[in-house]
Amino acid sequence: MFGGGTRYVETLDAVLDFVGAHQPTSDELVGWHRGSFQNVSSRDSIMRRVSYLQQVGFLRQVNDHWELGGAGREYVEQGDVATLLRIMCDRNVGLRSLMYALAAGPMTLAEVSEQQLDTHPELGWSRGETDMAKQRVNWLRSMGLVEKRGDEYALTDNGLQFVESAVEVWADSDWTPSVSDTEMRAGTYETTVHARSVDPEFRATVLSRHDRTCPISGVDHPGLLDVAHVLSWNDYPEYRADLSNVLALSKTHHAAFDRELFTIDQDYRLCVNPSFETQSDVLQRTILDRAGERISIPEESLNPQYVAQHNAALEWV
């Protein structure tokens, strides 16, 4: 988008106002761009941006004239950042996962690019490329959800507020995962303890951060993994979208964790409930036989205070 990294929304508003009022031809739309923005002259450059707005649904072309698309009409009618963010997230896989990742700490453009590709390899960017990452953070900056701090980008207070509610609000989103992840399509997943619903992009973010592998069982099939909360989903709703409060566990081991059959300490060592008995070879091998063993979790992936608070509530620890 033209106008600078913090003016994407301002530019979008101007384009939609002009198109809504004039239904211009392509030539007229190009001419308007040249007269409205400094250092903009290339027709190809202008039409690439127009094409992007068409793909998102802000614009549509009827014969040789441009008019507002469905998303454009909705945004013009509502006129608020929440509507714009929903439209952008609906049509840009990975935008929400980026916000979840930024909630865990500031990131450089290179880190943003890697996070997006690690979480959503179907994006198909070249490793090391930051142009697409820059566009994404600039959309979020222009909506007041992200700010630049030196060479890093961080969530603003408004961005953090969005993340806190998004894990539930977006639980029914229809994002379709990559071919290799087809078994994790559903936003709702069940354990023997209870059923809950989370944003599929939050789930994808968690699984990516934990190498798509349960550290207890070694299960590495996305469809067999759950997002497990250290401080429970029901009792601590304020931490539901906190990446330092979640693990990727197999469905069986998630149920065992929630039933307090095992936990981990602040050194990531497996602690087993003394009353836990089983005839299951799998549970014997992956839990009982590993008591006291340090499990493989990325360093600093969990908040030690959350772990301590969780364990303090267990009578047997």
C-alpha cells in the first residue's frame, strides 16, 4: 500500500472513498493514484495494489469499471478497526498467529517471516524474504495493534486486548490447514476430560512452537495433538491465549495432565502422582518410567511462575 508503513488504513480509506463515489475505470483509478500519492507513477505498481484489494474483497471489477466489493462495502458501512481486522484475518492466513506470537515478545522482520513460514508453510515465501512480513506488520501498525521499537515490532495495548479474546472469538473460523495437517481441521477438539474450542491459528502457533510433537509421548501427528494449558482454561481465562501457558500434548497425555496424574516442575522434569497406577504399556513407558526425567521443551517456552502456581495446587507435589 502507498503512503508509508503506518498509513495503510488511511490509504485504503481514500481508495474506497474514491471508488465508491466514482466507480472509475482502470485508467481513471491509475490517474487518481498518481495525483494522490507522491512518487507513484508506475501503472504496474498501482495495479498490483489494486489487484491485492480485489483479492481481499475490498474492490471488484465490473467490465472496465471498479466498484466496492463485499468486504469493501462492509468496512465502509461499519468503519471501525475491529471490522477491518476481521476482514484482513479472514483473508490472510497467519495474521492472527503473528499476533499470538508477538504477544510472547517483540520480533524482528526476519523473525516474523520465519514465524509465519514455520506456522503456515503453505504461504510459500522464500526463506529469508521479509517483504511479505513487512506488509503484514505494517497493516497491523496502521490499525494501531503493533508498534515499531527500534528493529523490533511489538503489540500495543489494543493488540494485546485483541489477542486475549481472539482465542475464543475465532474458534469457529474456517481456516483450512495445509495438506499435511488435514487431520487438525476442526477448531473444536475433545479429550476425556472435556471439550473446548480454540482459534485454529492459535492451535497452529502452539504446535509450531513445540515442533508439532508431544514431549511426553513423542506423538508427532497434528491430528492427535492438543493445546494443553498449565493454568487451566476454566479457572484462568486471562491466560488462555498466553503462549507461555501452553504445551502441545497428545490427547491421552493432555487428559492425564488435566486429571493431575503427572505434571512438570520448573526445570521441566516429569513429576508423577504417587497414586497413579496403570496396566497400559504406553502410559507406563511414557509417564511412570520417565519420572524425574527432563522432558524436551524449548527453553523459556513456559512461564515458570505459571508452572509453580499450577503445582502449588497439587497436594502430592
